[in-house]
Amino acid sequence: MGGIDLSINICGIKLKNPAILASGILGCTSGILRMAAESGAGALTTKSISVEERHGHRGPILIEPMHGVVLNAFGLPNPGYRAFMEELKELEDINVPVIPSIAGRNYEEFVEVSSAFEDAGSKILEVNISCPHSEKGYGGVPIIAQDTEKTAAIIDAVKESVSIPIIVKLSPNVTDIVEFAKVSVECGADAVSAINTIEALEVDPILERPVLGNMIGGQSGPSIRCIAQRKVADIAIAMKRKEIKKVPIIGIGGIRSGEDIARFLLLGAEGVGIGSSILYDDLDTFDKAISGLKDLMREKGYKKISDFRSNALEWMI
Amino acid sequence: MISNPRIVEIERIKKENDDIKTFFVRIEDKPEPGNYVMLWVPWSKGKSKRIAIEPSDQIPISISSFKRGKIGLSVKNVGETTNALHDFEPGDRIGITGPLGNSFNIRGKKILIVAGSVGLSPLYFLSRVASEMGKQIYVIYGVNSKTELFLIKELEKIAEDLIITTDDGSYQKKGCVTDFLSDFYDISKIDSIYSCGPELMMKKVLDFSLKKNVFSQFSLDRYIRCGVGLCGFCAIDGCRVCKDGPVFTSEQLKGFGEFGVVKRSKSGGVLRL
């Protein structure tokens, strides 16, 4: 019925729809990932996994100072890749692609974790170089994704050691995200995802101190959607203009509805990541957003996503 | 909007025993028995000066009472955050997020409470509400030793019958709560069972309630971090204890492979119980 095909293809991996569970949300245990798979997501990105286990930051780790303004400082908690492989094994029977997200402090760690996932049979990886608060407290030191040389070193090393495609997750906390997309693609990134959270801070006026346990954190949720759209458009336009080799872009930031998904696709994204919006509609977010997208496409007479992808971008070139 | 930590003053503190104090604070939303709050202790001690080198963590605490807009939080001094809190005085400020989570479903006329240690907290709130509804309350409450007991006088007022067990025999019956479950159940003709305490104890209560086919609910303990279902660290099988729980029925629990077997560590790794 309807004959609408929502499937997309990211680096040879076919997804039944473009709504991907974004990294950092829910993706740490097999039971919860299975639940997310059953919720209708097109693919699942795991929590970012490192070599050794990480306890993450102290609480509060998640607050919503104003409606739609979500701040978090989880601090990349994860059990380490050796323990996480056991969780992945439990998921071999699900028919939704799992994208392990990997994190590390240096290229050796990125290489170790990415190789382990390739050996375990993963078909694609997301390389998270852009968590804005992975280290404790207020450091003021640029993260990997804020430094083109560090970015290049990590991607070079990962690409040399694995043969599966990698998605590089970019930071919005840079002057020119296109520069970082360019470096990533030149070093062999097979896709990019944008954006990670935006550097943020909230203060309690009574306590006279920052609210997040880690003091500083990253902003996500509906409040960042328009910023994310701009960043995705910037990268997509550079690709259209052939300033960067064209690779799939996964748009992430405040996506909650079918219309939101369409907005990113219209800006040239191949697929989208959904995370913080799960706060509002829980796991029904995926079903609701996907059926919303279908309704919109039906209304517009589109049969497949490529019928309208990048249409909004055309205005800007 | 999700609930954010709201800064409240501690209005009263009641010392329950050497390790447990109940802190009374005012909250806006009416809690139901079974709900919990995320308790944030923003510094180690004092009024509004930063004394701690680092802020304490945010921890889930079951609500143990609700009266005239004030909740009671019975907190056992077991770790860094609770240790800091135990130094606080009335007038000191803490952060409260919530009430969060689901609640007990009070069913039948005769209800049996099976509590272990500080697991009595949410069940005491449940008992008070159930008693006000005209239910008959039966309680089996177990601790390691007499010094750990709390809320006994309060329970005596509302319970039709109260059995207290101690592992070391220092008070009333020597043994554990599950040793007395069967006899108590048969004599009192119980309609429903509510349990909270160490998970291995609850596992035995679950097995019993499934055997007797009696409606039962359990309040689970996991490492709760975000409290709103987003981070996923409090998972048990496919459920989040913070949002889908903390109260689960025997029907749910019998399908959980992790109940009574494993917990998750702070990093999400597997911890054998």
C-alpha cells in the first residue's frame, strides 16, 4: 500500500528507513538495543566504546534548563570493547544494522577498538572524535575534532587498520565545519555525521554553581535543529561544488518528526540520527517520525527519498 | 519538559538508626508509592559555599513518605553522596529531581509487604497509603542485625501483623524473610505481595508468588543515572528501571533473564549478583 520506499544506502549498508538511533542514547546493553531495534529505527548507533571501561561523569548528567534545550555530560561511560562484544553477540539475530561508535584518547586506542569491531564482524563504524566533554571538568583543551591535524591523524590511522567503511562524527564547535569535513574525507572517511552536541553550560542561581556534575556539557534537543541544518547544508554545498568529494552525510540534531527528517534530507543528508527527542515521545519517536515522513511523501507524490533529496539545497547554490 | 534538579531546603531530619536518616523536603508534585527522586548533593557540607573539591553524584532514592507537601527520603549512609548528605542540617540545600518512575498498583484487601533492609522505604510509603485506603497490611521485614531496623514503631501502628527477622538472631526471629513467607501467607490469606530489598531475596519472593499465582510487584535497584530513560544504563533486559520501572510485576520479572542474576556497573558492564 502506498508504494513508498524509505530505504537508503550508506556505504553499501542498506537501511529500511533513514532514521538512525544516534550514538550516546540507550545503546549500551543488548536488551535496550534490541528494544530500540523493535521501535522501528533504520539502524542503531551504539554508545561510544573505548578500550578500557569508563564510568563517565558525576550527576547530574542530563538536564533540560528550558523546553527543547537538553544539556548532557555523560562522559562517554561504557564497559570497554571487550565487555561490549558480548552485548553485540546477543544482537546477531536482529535485522537492523548496528553501527558501533568508537572513542579513544589517541590513535592507538581508536585503532585497537576499530580493529576489534571489524574482527567481530561489524560492517561499518562511527568514529566519534567530537564529544565536547569527554575529559573531566573545564579543561579548555581542544578536542580531536577541533584540530585538523589530530582529526587527520586519527582517521588516517583507523583507515589504515580497517577495511570496513567509517563514518566520522563532526563537531559543530569549530569556526568552519567544512574544513573538518574536507580533512575527514581526504583522509578516507566514507561518510560524515553532523553534528555532535554544542558546547554548553548551565548555572544554578541559588547554588551559584554549574548544574551538570561535569560543570560543562553539550547541548542537544529541538533547540539545536536549525544549527545542525545549517552545518549539514554547509557540508552538502561544499560537496555539490566539488570542493569536497561527495560522501553520505548523516544529519543529527534535534530531529523529532517526519518533517524534521525531511528537512535534513532536503538539505542533502543521506540519513538522520535521532537521540534526545526520545525524551518526549520515548521509543515511539521512531514510528511516529517514520510514519510522518511517509505521510509527507505521499502528500507530495514522492515514491522514494531520492525523489526529493537535496531539493532545498538547490536554492542555495 | 523533563524534571530538572530543583533546589530545596531540608526542613527536618530524623535519625532512624546509626546508618539511616530520613530527610524531609517539600516538593511540588504529589508522589505515588513506588516513585523515587534523583537526589543531588551539590557539595559536601555547609550552607551555600563550595567546600567539596568535586560535586557529589546524583543518586536515586525511593520516597518513604508523603505528608502535607513534604516527602521523606530515608537514606542509608553507604557511599560518597550519602555520606556527604548525612552531615547536612535542616536549612541546608539539596537538589531534587522528580518524583520519577512508575508506582505500585494496590490490589486486593490483604496485602503482604516483604522488605529487606533499606528496601522498606518505598514499601512503608505504600503501606501508609494502602492503610488509608482501608487495606489490611501484613509485613515481613528482615535485616542483618537489630541495629539496622527502622520505622518499626510506625509499622506497628498500621500493620495487622508484623514479623521481623534478623540474620544474627539479635531481634525477634532468626533467619531471613523468605523462611517465614509460606506460613505467613497461608495463615493470612494474602491477596497481593509487594517486595523490595536485596535482589536475591526478591528472587525468592518472586518464585514464591509465581508458585502461588498471587499478584505481586517488586521495586528494583539499578545504577540510575539520567533518570529519564535516555542513557540506558539502568537496563534490565529490555526495560529501563528509571522509566519503565522501578516497579515491575511478577509477570514481567519472570521473563527477565537478568533478574536475580546480573546487574550493571557504573560503566554498563555486567556484574554478577
